[in-house]
Amino acid sequence: MSERYSHKAAASSISVFPYRLDIYWKALAIYATTFIVYAIVRGTIQSTNFSITYDPILLILLVFILLGVLAVSIHSFLRRRIVITPEEIRIENRLRSLRIPLVEIRSIRFRQPRLSRGGPQYRVVAIYLRRRRRPVRIRPGLYENEQQLVELLQALKQQLHPR
């Protein structure tokens, strides 16, 4: 299959950065745990039966859980990822793919650096193309190996516009 990015083989390898799903899984785990604990606390135990009384908070938590499952399902189905090769950048999902040849890139700009520790380094990377008025925007924090993605895009920026 495809290789991950490495500093030594940056020029000759294919780099794949899949979409992060850990945020959705963590939220789903928190909502489910809260739902279970709240249901146990609010439920009544009668001899051998366990019954839960009608409670709007339980319904709201159940809606959050269902929305979380829906979000995980949709993002798992779409399989979003960024593929960077020596010739092009591909932003793709299961339904479509945007191919950006490196010769078409006019400039790459890194916007809004974050000051927080441990958080995403850049919020948005804008790739300006020669034949397109609006830039293609990439949010590195939404993809796995964010630091390597940013380093690779910075290396591409230096390759396209050496100073």
C-alpha cells in the first residue's frame, strides 16, 4: 500500500494522512458513559426488575449518542484523506478526489498559528492555485500525523518558492 511520511525519503515517497476519527469516538464514549451512569442513578430497582422513569435528560443524552454514532458512521464511510506524492497533492474521499499538480500551485500560506501547547500547530493551510480564484483550504488538525503534514507542506512551499 502507501508509505507514511518520513524525513529521509520525503522526495520519493507517497504520504497518506487519513482523517482523524478519535474525536468522535471520545465524544461517543463520554456520552454513552454519562447515559449509563445517569440511567443507573435515576432508575429504580424493584425486586428483580430494573425500570427507568421517563426523563428528558436521558432523551437528550440518547439523541447525542445517536448523533455521535451517525457522525462516526458517515466519516468512516467517506474515508477522507490527503495523499501527497512528488507530483501532486490529492484531497480525496470515497466519493470524489481533488488533484492538485505541484506545477499548478501558486503559493502555500499558513494561517493563524496557535499559541497553545499540545494543540494543532496551524488552523488553516491555504493553497493558492494558478487557475482558481479561491484557495484550497486544509485544516491539518483534522488529519492524523498533523505535525508531519505541516512539515511536508512547509517543505513543498520551500521547494516551490525557495528564498
